[in-house]
Amino acid sequence: MLFVMGAIFIIDSATGYEIAVSVFYAGVILTAAPILSRNALMVLSGTCTAVTLLSFAITAQGDYRAGLVNMTISIVSILMTAHLVLKMAAARAAARDAQARLLRIARVRSLEGLTTSIAHEINQPLAAVVTSGNACQRWLGQDPPNVDKARQGLQRILDDATRAGDIIARVRSLTKGEPPRRLAFDFNEAIREVVDLSRTEMARAAIVLEVDLNPGLPLALADRLQVQQVAGNLLLNAIDATALVPPGRRTIRLISARDEDMIVFSVRDSGTGLAEGVRDRLFEAFWTTKAHGLGVGLSLSRTIVEANGGHISAKSNKEGGALFWFSVPFQDKEPACQS
Ligand code: ADP
């Protein structure tokens, strides 16, 4: 390629202004396009334009005006070719991306994919059942056995198992397109339950958690379990993103507040943040940047929040990390009783 460029340069400089050999640089760009990256192609087009100008400057013979016109035509064709080649590369990348998403959809439609999505939702209560079960075994194995503690552990097992069952029932009703069961509930209490399920994971990842739940909130009017699913998903994503930054800089802040006629819950993390262009794709189904991600969490969250009469959104933090928040309507003007 360098040889061809050199030959073009020599012929262009040695011949008169009227002979515009530099237009062949467009051919060089076309030939190099399949093997060069986007940046390398831009550098190549810049180099071709620069050597065209250089040839013009050192050409000593011929009609200067004709040379000027020819040089302009050459430069325009070099830049147009580069522009078209870059556009084609972008279109090819988009087609590859669409193909990858189709594959993912095909996978999720398979039995394995379906199992993974359900597992994604019920993993937390099941993990909690195992933890409580182990604790029960220890309490019963003590001499004398700590029956009270074991009974509390059993109650937690029952609660978590019921929750897992409820989630499955709710996943089934979602696929059947049933509307959410919107009842009044204490929003902060529901959030605390979700947070408690994630504490072990956050401690393991050395994440500092700040919880700022406004005690004066009215009762939320939404499907409690669905709201918990959304909050849990935002929290899990925040944990994933935060675990990728060095320990000591890992914080997650949860805030509940009232904003006019809605309750707003936000999850602010100090994680990897949202790269440019990512924000538009976050809520797309099957879009993920994680090796083992499914990309269904946020799209499902949006469906759920909107079915409950709220909104969900995200943006980058100025100090780094991401900020996700969603809103749900409330029922009363009176504050909820605090637990
Ligand atoms: P999954 O977690 O399976 O990838 P999601 O729909 O929950 O699916 O998330 C989609 C993508 O959004 C993630 O792969 C990640 O790139 C991005 N994302 C979600 N939450 C965050 C966050 N808190 N910080 C940075 N990126 C995030």
C-alpha cells in the first residue's frame, strides 16, 4: 500500500498540473478499508489529503488553474470515499450487533434461556433460604439447642420461600399480560426488605451502603412485589458496576423521597458509569455489556414501572458512576406509619 501511495505521489508530482493522479488515493482507501480500523482509516485519509497538497506544491509545470481544480476534485473524492467507507463500516457493525441480539433472543427463547431469566429473579430469596437453613442447623446443633433462634430462622425460610413462589406466579402473570395488583403499602419497608437481601453481597464486595429513606412518605399505590423486583434489579446492577472500581471507592446511595404526586426512589453508585451512547440502549431488551448478562433486567423494570403508573430513568453522575431512579404513585396524603 505504501508502495502504491509512493508511486502515486511521484507520478503526481513529476507530471504537469493537468494530470490528476492523486484521485487514485481514493482507490487506496477503498482497498485498505477492510483491514484498517476506523482511526487508522481516518489517519490514512488525512495522509492522502496531505500528500495531494504536497504534490501540488512541488509540481513545477503545466496550467496552474487546471491543477487547482484537479487537486480540489482529488481531495473531495478522497474525503468522500473515506466518509462512505466509514459509514459502511458503521452499518456493518450495526448489522453484526443486530445479529448478536437476535442470537441472544433465540437463546432466551430456548428452555435454557427461560430458566436463566427465572433463576435471575428468584436467586435472591433462594440464597436467603440457604443462609437461614444453615443458621438453623447451627442453632439446633448447639447444646442445649437454641430453639427460639431456630424458630425465627424457620420463619425467615418460610417467608423467603413464599416470596420465591410469589415471584414465579408474578412472572407467569406478566407473560400472560395480567395487570399488576396495585395496593397501598409502606414503600420504605418494602425497600428495606430488598436491601436486607443484598447486604451479604455488598459486604463481600466491600461496598459502603448509604440508605436515606424519607420517613414522611405517604403509602405507595403499586404492586409491592413488582416494585421490589425493580428496586432489587437496580441494586444488583449498582453492585455489579461498583465492584468493577477499586475497593475504597465503592459506594451505593439509596434515597426515597416524595416529588409532587409521586414517590421517587433512586440508586446512585460510584461504579463504572454510563459510557456515551449507553444511556439510549440501557432499557433495550437483551442489551447487555456483561459476559453472563441477559439484558432483560432493565427492560423488564421499565415495563413493570410503567404498568404501575410510574417512570424509570438513568443518567451519569458528575462525580462518576450512575444514577437510576423510578417513580410510583401514592395513595394517601397522610404519612405512612413507620415500622
Ligand atoms: P444485565 O444486568 O443482564 O446486563 P440489565 O438490563 O439489567 O441486564 O442491564 C443492561 C446493561 O445496562 C448492563 O449490562 C450494563 O451495561 C448497564 N447498566 C445497568 N446498570 C448499570 C449501572 N448501575 N452502572 C453502569 N452500567 C449499568
